[in-house]
Amino acid sequence: MKLTANSPADKSATKTDVLLIGGGIMSATLGAFVKQLQPDWDISLFERLDRAGLESSDPWNNAGTGHAALCELNYSPAAADGSVDPAKAVGINEQFQVSRQFWSHMVSSGHITNNFINPLPHMSFVWGDAHSEYLRRRYESLSAQPLFKSMEFSEDHAKLAEWAPLIMEGRDSSQRVAGSRVVGGTDVDFGALTRELTGYLAANGVEMNFGHEVSNVSRSSTGGWDVSVKNRATGASRTVSARFVFIGGGGGALHLLQASGIPEGKGFGGFPVSGQFLRSTDESIISRHNAKVYGQASVGAPPMSVPHLDTRFVNGKKSLLFGPYGGFSPKFLKTGSFLDLPASVRPGNLVPMLAVAKDNMSLVKYLVTEVLKTREGKTEALQEFMPRAVTEGWELITAGQRVQVIKKDPKKGGVLQFGTELITASDGSIGALLGASPGASTATPIMINLLKRAFPRQFDGWEPKIKEMIPGYGVKLNENESLLEELTNDTNRVLGLN
């Protein structure tokens, strides 16, 4: 049964069933689910930029790592006794498997192509006794798990040079180094994936509104939501009424969540972190590296600032990046306003934000150091990974903004949370996503969780269809090795990852 009588063919709709704010990977994923689970519902999407996937999902604004915890050391930190618990890494990998299956379903159904994903080894690389011992223990812990059983480990300079020659050339032969590798990693162009998904939505009756900025979200008299929208080109404004609203506008989501006034959104704040990358312009260098190589984050650095020497595939072209170099801007979006941060301060989140400022001086020190780092200093950081690197042949590019979640904490007053936070109203009529990595890679399970919260009465009826799309849905693949192997082989084939 339709929730409204509005026709999806009406391009100036004033009513809709599902309204998506933001044209990134989250809204695109949610829209793709709703279109298949409830095809008679109307969907409208509003994006302030002129194309989908240009902010946080853009390949130059997003690391592009298919985040499966294969190489990202912050997902498997060492405990005080030196042991490494695999639980968090396993959980993240399980989530990525769900995304892989959904993408495979979309490709095999002919809804999208597989040009957004490429096979690429994932590698961790460290130096020094302490870090090398940690990486060895991490390897021993993770490789015992079925999801990570293909992981390799070495401290041999020659073997590491086979895996990634640029990180070993010119390195002191007496330096202790260690590396782990999973050949079956991926590079994902989330901008391309977003545009594939939004293209599918547009071809199936979804009202797509690019160049439209949402300025306010307020309760309607009917219990739904009135969303104020402005056409940035013409200046024309309108109000769209929706039964369900998803605020998926990246860093811009916080302001709209606050505007909604839902109690569940009280007390949340955001801390924006910007960054830069060095991008190689030397084809002879680019061609000799074929891996995502992640290292250890600096003391006080946020997890999203873990340094990596990173092969990327953007628009079918191979490139090489190193970074990120941390920075600070009060903007919540790369195309946002310098007033974003101060405008987000509310009486309800002032205490958490002050508590976070007090307890995270190491982060502040890190960001100040990064902001003051010269181009020569940036090259020196690159040379720790790539000893023979020179300043020439690398251009500095600005990465996307990431707004880390600040939330209330009964003991500390407030904490800075890395990762994502899904917030929904008690009646399920509105949801918002805050935070950052590994968000894009885990968009599928996050959006399934949102559907479960927002539409509890419909969800039971949707589950059979979800299981068709995602054969491993509800199963812990780490505990079902035969199904893991079957689904890995199938998604590799469909996504072109063999």
C-alpha cells in the first residue's frame, strides 16, 4: 500500500513517502533498498551540488579502501598486555561482506555495472622493534580467523620488496621492518558507485533534485516532516512533506538533525578534521606500486589520519597517493561554510564539546603540527614510507572534510567518537547518520539497520527479499567457512575481482 498519493513522475512533488537528503553513498544505498523492497513508495532525493557523489563519496575526498580491516591497524589495537583481540576487525570485515553481496546483487540484476571496484592487495607496514612485534601478534590473531586466513606476514626485506618495491628501495638493510598482506583486498571508487546507484534510482521513477539545498526539517501537523528546499540556481523555495526523512548529507547532517528537534539528537556535536594528500604525477612511479599500504597513526592522530601509500583507480585510471596530512577547518563540508562549527554549538552539546576539547589536547597538538608542516616536512613523512621519494613529481591535493562525532558521556561529560553513529526518532519517522570511516564501505549494513529501526512493521515482510539480495544476511561468515568461500567466489566473479 502506498503511503501517499503522490506520483513519482511529478517532478515538482510536494509530497513523498521517503525523502533522502544528500546525494552520497548512504542515501543512494538506502534508496536502492527501498526501491526494491517497496517499489510502490515514492522517493525524492535532494543534493545541494550538481551531481551525486561529489562530497564525502568523491574518490579524491575518500580513501577508497574497501574497509575490511585487512590493513587498517586501528581496527585491531594492542591491549595493555600486548595481545590483539580480533573481534572488532572481524566485525568490520563481516559488514564489508554484506556490502559486497549487495553490490554483487545490483550488478547481477543489471541495475549497475561493476566499474566502481578493482582488486588490489591490502598491506600493513611498520618499522622498529615494538611495531614489528605488534604486527606479528596481530597477524597471529587475525590469520586464525576464517575471514583473514589468507593473510601473509613477513619481516624479510626481499619478500616485502616483492610485495611493494617502492617502500623498500633505499631502506637501511639493518632496519627492522614488518609487513602483512591480503591479496584479496579492493579499491572502491565510491563516487562512481554512488552515481551508478543514483542512475538506477533515476531510471526507476525516483525524483532526483540536484542543485537543491535543504535548509530546514520540521514536524508537520500530520506527524510527518516538512522539509524546506531551495533551488540554488533559481532561488525558488518549496516545502516537501514526507512520511520518512533520511539525513545523509555527510558533515551537513548535524545541522539538520539539530533542526529536527528530536530528543534522540540532543547533545551531539561534531569536530571537523580536514586533510591533504600528495598525488604522484610520475607515471613511472605510479606503475610500480600496486597495493594499499597502511602504517601506524602518529600519537594523538585520529584514526582517519593513518598514513598510507595508496594505489587508486579513478575513472579507470591508476594513480598513487600518500597521506593524509591532517588539518583543521571549521567547515563541515568541503563546499561548506566557515560558520559550520560555531553554528553547531547548542546548550545541549556545549558540555560534551568542552569536555572533548579538554580531554583531546594530543589531537589538537597533532593538528597544529600538521597545519604548520612545510612541503619539505610532508616529503619527509612520505620518505618514511618511500625512502627514495623526492618532492618533485608529487602534487598536493585537498581531501574531503570529516566530522567526528561528539556525544554525551555520563562519566567524562563528552567523548570524541570515531566511526559512524546512526540516530533515529522513537517513531522511526526520521533518521540521520553522523561520523566517518569506515562508513562508505559499511553503507549496506548501516542502511539495513536503519530500515529495521524506521520500518519495524514492514521489515519482517522485507526480510525474504533482503536474503535474496544478500545470501549471507543474518549469518556470521567467520563462523560458516563453507558459505564464506561460496560467497567470496561468487562476489569475486560478479564484481570482476578474480
